[in-house]
Amino acid sequence: MINDKIDVKKTIEKAKQVLNSYQRLHRVEIKESIQASVISDLPGGGSGSGNSSENKNISRMEASQYCSIVRHVIRAIENDVYQQILTDVYIKDSDYTGKDVIQNISSSFGASLSEAQYYRKKNAACYCFAEICPPLPLNGEDYSDLVVYKR
């Protein structure tokens, strides 16, 4: 039963924001051409913005941690259909449509879904994700819990 004090729609929206960030951050995570870092406390010329190579590696580590958390949370969801939906929609590097995901679920689980059932299950999967996901940064903000409570 969903707690009456939780704003379900806003919670699902925050989960989707985290999940939608996955592909962009995953590309940062897997960049193959990482330049060797030259970390130095010697003064450098230029804009004074710091060591850009160091900043890139820090950004890569943050992206890697973010993506790892997202993958672990999805694997921790007990409902296999929810796992499949979240993986197909947000993790796989493809442009799956809702119909593609429905077909994939039908072939994997032998259960046919209507489009309306798929969208309800997708929202339920996002809600489950939000419930167990640790706080993550959203849109460049500080770390934030994904569950939103009504005021």
C-alpha cells in the first residue's frame, strides 16, 4: 500500500529524471580515451580554472558512481517485469519505443500487455526505483531523496 503522505506523481517524476540522466552519464563513464592526468599544485598559466584533465577524471568517477547506483537499484527490484521495463527503457543504449518494450516483455515473460498496462507498470517500476534508490544529485543540485512527501 502506498503511503498517503507520499506525492506519488512527483516521486515518479524524480525517478524518471534520475533514470533519464543515465544514458548521458553512461557515455561519460565509458569514454575510452582518458588522457593521463597531470595533477600538480604548481601554478599554471591561463584562466586559473584548475587542471581540466583532473576535472574530467573527477567527472568520470562521479558519472561511474551514479550509473553504478542506478544499475544496482534496478537489479534490487524484486519484480522481474519492472526490472525489464526499466532496463529496456533507460539502461539499454537504444531507442526502444513503448511497443518494443511490450514485445520484449511478452517474449521474455510470456505475458501480453496492453499499452495502458505497460504505462501503469512503467510508472509502478519508477516508483519502486524511487523507494529504494539512495539520494542522488538531480539536475546539478545537491543529493536529494527521490521520494517526495506531501506538504
